[in-house]
Amino acid sequence: GRRGWIRAEAVKDLANLVFMVLTPALLFRTMSSVHVQDLDFGPIAIYFAAAMLVFGVTMAVLGFSSLAAARALANTFSNTIMIGVPLVSLVFGEAGLVTLFTLISVHALILLTAATVVFELASAREHAGRAGGTQQAMWRTVLQAVRNGIVHPVPLPIIAGLLFAQTGLAIPAVVDKPMLLLGQALGPISLLLVGVTLAFTKVGHHFKAALRIAVVKCVVHPLVLVALAWALGLSGIPLAVMIVAASLPVGANVFLFAQRYQVAEDEVTASVAVSTALALITMPVVILGVTKFFAV
């Protein structure tokens, strides 16, 4: 950042490399040998139950508004790609990655669509005095959100990989080797991108609001998931991966959401930075706990 090794203008290009090239290669290659019938969707259902609980409580506490929707999304949307993938790969290996990728395949679709519905309803309520047609525009927006959640460089290679796996074929070596190398580059390049992004992020007077979001995201969200898992008597590596995913810092998609709707943009940007810094403290504790009590 300050030394000028990577310019601010290059961050977008680095992000495109991660999301458009490296991520699809790793996702497709990993899921190309996974059969749908072998996947465990139970922990993923618990994950979204916890996320929706945190989302709903946030809306109840802050009131039904577009600002509350942005904060609720920040409280529940994890950085599953840039931080989650290299971390889960390191701790749980390929078995953990399969579970994480299954979550990732519907993560943005479910949470961003839910946030879009809430935001459009809140926006319609806030501008109730305006001319009609709000309902039609809202449903067009929601359908567009669903489409964007599927036609995206993250879910598409996962779906394509699962479909390829059902054919029983193997990826030819001439294709598999380059994909392997690209996938191996994702971890270090993603972490570099996180560091560069933090270097260019200014928190400023949004620190307190960002810290509140960071605490909910990195501490409260995983604790709610642990409580649900404990109540249901669940354990195992898939659940451990979900708890780690819940404790990840705020994902970049939240900023894109805030930017699109022009609400709490600076606060969300600050929360991404603050939650990432907080995760340096909370993540080791979470990993130690789940590997001891849940990954059995």
C-alpha cells in the first residue's frame, strides 16, 4: 500500500483474477469428483437457520429499514472465498472444502436474495407516498437478484462440477494439471488481496458502528450456530466447517450490495476491514474449539 508495490487501481484487477479465474478453477476441479448423494446438507441447513436468526433479530432491533437490511446482511454474510477457502483447506483438507463449496454454491443466492427482498420492501415502505408500480418493480428486482445469484462465477463452476461428476468421467490430465495449479494459487493470492484491500481502506469515524458489526459477525453468529448444533446434538467435520464459516469476517459482496442501493457504504466498507482485523484474534479460538469439540 504505502510503498507503492501494488497501486490502488490494480486491486480491482487482482480481485478479477481471484474471482474470475482462480476461484472457478478450484471450485470446478474439487466438485468434479463429488456425487450429490454423498453430500451432507444438514449442517448447511443449520448454518442458514443461524444466519436467518441473526438477520431477523438485527431487523427487529434496528427497525424495518434499508439501513437495517444492510447491517443485517453484514452481520451474516461471510468472506467464504478469500479467507474461508484457504483457511478450511489448511485445517480440514479436501473433505472440508467439499462441505464449504456446497455452502458457497447457495450462500450468496440465499442471503443476497433475502436482503434484496427486505430492502425492496423497506424502500417501498419508506417511499410509500410515491406513485404506484412499486410492487412490480420489487419483484423484477428480486427475480434479477435470484438470477445474479445463480449466473455468477462462484455457483456456476460448482454446479458444472457436480454435473460433470455425475457422468463418471475424469478430467483429462492436460486440462486437470493447469486447473490444479490455478487452484493452488487461490489461497496465497486471495490472502494477498485481503491485505492489499485493508491497506487501502479508511475506517475513520465509522469505527464504532463497524466494530458492532464485526463483533456480531465474528462472535455472535458462530455462537448462535454452536447453540443450535448443541441443542440438536450435532457434531462432525461438516458442522465444524460451518462454524468456521460463520465466524469468518464480513464478505465483499455486502459492500457491493450497499453500493448498489447507496446505503451505509462507508460503514460497510469499514466493517469489512474491522471484522477482518478482529478475525485475526477470534478465528484461532474458533478453530481450536471446533477441532476439539466438533470435528470428531
